[in-house]
Amino acid sequence: MNSIKDFLTREHRACDEHLGAAETAAERGDTEAARSHFLLLKRDIEHHFRSEEEALFPLLEAKAGAYSGPTNVMRSEHSQIRALLDDMEEALGTANANLFLDLSDTLMVMVQQHNMKEEQVLYPLADQVLQTNEMEEVLSTFRETAPMS
Ligand SMILES: [Fe+2]
Ligand SMILES: [Fe+2]
């Protein structure tokens, strides 16, 4: 069986790849290609965030009130990342590759820091405190709602 950490870390890596591809396209001034990679990134990040916010975090929070501190920090970082994605989409809408690349540098740093906290602290915690049936349920929700790629 998959662990929460393995499953969600793989989703982080998939998002990294979309972001890398969008940046490479923007660097050569191809804002159309950047846009199609960016839309995949946005779709996959949104699915990933919703999996965390609607399935994983509530389950962790229900385990003990003490877990709501870290999950609240994660939720607020999600909203900062979403706002940045909106700005990036706007930059692509006006074909402003330079602005897109500036914002994308900021996004990269924010996402790396966020993901590191999840991969090193929150996901191992989830793997430790969730019962096998709870974990299977969460993982099957993640899989069922995953966008087709
Ligand atoms: Fe997250
Ligand atoms: Fe995550």
C-alpha cells in the first residue's frame, strides 16, 4: 500500500515538472506553450490542495486539536500560492513573459518551502497517526478525484 507521504510527494514532483516546462517555454518567449503547461500546473495544484484541505487536513485535525496549528499554516500558504498563480495567469494573458518568470521564481521558492514542511513533518505525521482504513480511504479519495493527465 502507498503511504500518504509517497503518494502526495509524487504529486508535488508532477507539479514541479509542469512549472519547469512552463518556465522553459516562457524563457524562449513562447507564451502560448507556457500557458498550456501553466494550465496543467494550475489544475494539478488545485486538485492537490483540495485533497489536502478537504480530506487529509480535517482527518488530522480530528485526531487531535494540536494538529490544527500546522494545518492552518498550510492552508494559509495555499491561499498565498493560489493568489500568485492568479497573477501568473494574468501575466500570461498579456503575454508578459518577463513578469511571468519573475512571479514564477517567487512561486518556486514558496512551493519548495511549503512542500518541504509537508514532506518532512506533516505527511510522516499522517502516516504515523492514521489507521490503515483511514489511510486507504484518503488515498482512494485522492485517486478518484485526480484529474486525467
Ligand atoms: Fe499543501
Ligand atoms: Fe502538498
